[in-house]
Amino acid sequence: MGGATCARTSREHARAHNLPSVTLILHGGEPLLAGAAALASISQGLRRAVEPVCRLDLRIHTNGVRLDAELCELFRAERVQVGISLDGDRAANDLHRRYANGRSSYDQVLRAVDLLRGERYREIYAGLLATIDIRSDPVAVYRALAALEPPNLDFLLPHGTWDSPPPGAGEPGATRYADWLTAVFGEWTRDGRRVPIRMFESIIETSYGGVSGTESLGLAPSDVAVIETDGTIEQADSIKVAYDGAPATGLDVFRHPLDAAAAHPAIKARQQGIAGLSATCRQCPVVTSCGGGLYAHRYRTGSGFANPSVYCADLEKIITHVRADEAARRRPAHAMPQAHFDALAAGYGDATSVSYLSAAQRSVRRALLRLLRERVPDDAGGTFAAGWNLLIRLASPRPSRSRRCSRTRTCAPGRSAACGCPAPWRRTPGTWRRSPPRPPSGRARSPSWTCRSSAGTCTCPRSDGSASATPGRRPRRSRRAAKAPSRSVPLPGVYCDRWSFRVSGERNGGNAAEAAMATASFWRGFSILPTR
């Protein structure tokens, strides 16, 4: 098939759907066998056709044996990202990647990787892809690959089905692939996770509502179509492992647009999310991350692809392990000083003592909310969906300080330098802090200001007109200022965008922790509720 036909098909599809970008990957087989001239013609033709319509992300994946400086120069000039297949250290790689005469290809592949790691070609180094063999040493494999400084690294489970399972997979109670990956995950974590590993990062992302970076995990619809060298359009080529002709669609680029492939029943079956999975998968607690595994690995004669993955037990075990480790890393550590514990045990304790309890309770309730979200179907709508979206918005990073509430105060010109108090006053250490009033139902409490500066006498102006105070002490207030009415006010440090806020409950008291949890706005000391 000429590159012009593929380029035309890609351009028309991108234009029809107003796509911002298209990713095209040249792979095989071994694409470098085409030679430098053919690869240059294909790359240039694709860019000429596609880039006037949208951005083209052009990549090539190779075993690296034929990659040399000439090809690297070509790929650098044409902005082609290069990925290399390498299964680990020499012992692991030589299990499968030898020449026909038995000679190792390891040294030649390393020379290719060293070219990409060099300063001149680093920009086209896409990463490394390793296929797992459970006979290899997982720690040695990881260390060998991480030493090559790949921008991205991924581990692939070897292809297989329930009819022809890979060695060690599909056996009752056996989780040899999960055990292998667990060892890699442990070493990766001890190494500071300095190399991105797509499988582990996809598990983490999907565990917290994100999108997987690989088609083998997660519930995102499949967006992959394969165009063979004769122009036929097929499903993902991994499906070839199921049976002869499994990925065929009966379509080709000469007579059919890519939309025809997207509408093909076999491809649409991979775009239904959780509804397209087997009953066993739909009830699984890790389905949001597993997604049933790679489509090809589900095949069984008689039931087709309506099965869990042949790696089901392995996937459940490694996902559970990664989730537990990540939850432990993210979980806030709550510790209460002994003095506060003793005070609470005696029936006393102050606002600070209570804040330790409320902080721990908020963390528990956040975890429960995440668990509830995992149990709710993806198509849930109405009140739950609206509430969940509100929680996400309120828990997200605050807007920039350029969007401050209009009620925050600013030190008078020439005054801030005298005490070091920055302007405007904010509720942060080292600045003026305003304590909130009691709710309207209680006795009014005047706003008070405490200077946290260490620069001698503070001369920042206050609302009562006085201008001096001792650092670290509450300034004296006039009786007029003390009678300020209780009202709804935005707090310094609470930034107003779409919502206005009021204070609910006494500081560190009442039902503040309950209200804070209800809105996922976890401000220490008091709760913030949206008002209508």
C-alpha cells in the first residue's frame, strides 16, 4: 500500500471529526526493513497530507537491530518518535530475541538505544517495551531497563487465550505474572519511580478516576485500527492470537473510510465500557482499572470474547497490590500529641484537640466516598453525578490569588514594610490572621487580628483605626469595633469564584467535620458550605 493512500484516509478522517491530533505508528514485523528511502517517503507524505488539518504524532516501533545513525538523522528530521523492544538484561532478552543462528542480538540493540540516549537524538527517544517472561529475574530486568533512561517504559503480558494460555497463566490459584510484576513494582517504588512505567501508572490513574494510558487496562473505548501493508483495515493485531482471521473486518482504505471501521460490530463491541464485559468482570472490585484485560486475552472457543482475561487472577492481584501501596502513600498520617489525647480522655480538650479528631475523621470519610464512587455504575446520573462533580470542584486546587475575594484587606501604603506583614492580609502563617465570627444564631464575635510578624512593633492599620500592636499578641480593640454584627462573610484565604460561602458551626466545634466532609472542602478549624 502506498503511503499516499494511508495519508489521504487519515486526513479525511481527521477533517470529518475535527480532530486536534492523530497518532500513527509504523510497526511490524520490523518496519526498518523498508529502508531509509521508503521510510522518508512515507513520513514526508503523511506530514504533507495530515498536518494542514491537525497535528500528527508520528512514531515507529522497532527491535532496534537495524537502527543506525543514518536512520536516526532521518527520524530526527521528520520528527518521528522511536520506540525499542527490549526485554530486559541480556539473560532475559536472549530468551526470545536471538538471530536464526542462535547469536544474541542484545549488544546490537544496546548500541541502538545508546544512539537514542545521546544528546543529538534524545528528543526522538520514545521509550522501551518489554514482554514479560516469568523465567527471568524481575528485579534484574527492571534495573537493566531503567539504566537505559527511557522516557517511558512498559511491560506487556505475553499473548495467549483460554484455549492456548501462556506458560503459568490460567491455572487455578496461580498468579506467577502478578508475583513477577509485584517484584518489579517494589523495585520501581524503592527506586523513586524515576522511570514512568505505563502499566503501573495506568492502574494508579484509573484507581482515582483517571484514564488508562494503554488499551490493555481500563474502561476507555478502544480507538485503535490497524492498516495492513495491503490496505486492509483490521482490529488490533493482538487479536490474531485468538484464531486465524480474528481481526478481519472486510474493509480496506481504497473503498472504505475509517468511519466504516468504527461502525464495525467487532470494533463497537470494544467501545461499550463496563457494559461490554462479562458478568464476572462487571462484578469485580478492580474492574475500573482492569477493564477485563486486553481484549485478545479473553477468547475462549464457544463463548468468544465474553470472558474474563486469561490473566484474570494475575490482574486482580497486581491491581489490588498497587492500589493498596498507593493508598498507603497518599493516606494522611494522623498523630495526636499525648497532651491533647490526655485532655480529651479526661473530658476536656480545646479546639486544637478536637481538630486532630476531625482531621482523621475527614480522611476516613474521603476514603468511604472514593469507595462509594467505585461501586456506582459509570452511567449513574442525577443527584449522585451532580454531587460527585461538586465534590471534585470544591476539592480541586484553588484559583490563583489574582481572583481574591473583594473583602480581603490590604495594608495601607508605607505600612507593610514596617512590620513585614504582606498585603493583602491572608489566613496563612506569618501574616495577619482573621478569626471567623460565630454563626448568626450565636452571640456575635468581633473579627480580631493577630500580627505574626517578628519585626518589633507592628504599625499595620486595623479596622478600629489604631495602628500599633505587639507581635504575636492580639491588638486591643475599641468597644465600637467589638460590636460588629454577625453576618455571612468570605474568609481571608477562601477565594470566591462561582460560589459564595458562609461559616457553619463554631470554630473547631459543633458539627463542623460533618459539614466539611459533605462538601469535600477540608479547611482545618471550620467548615465551608455553599449558599444559594
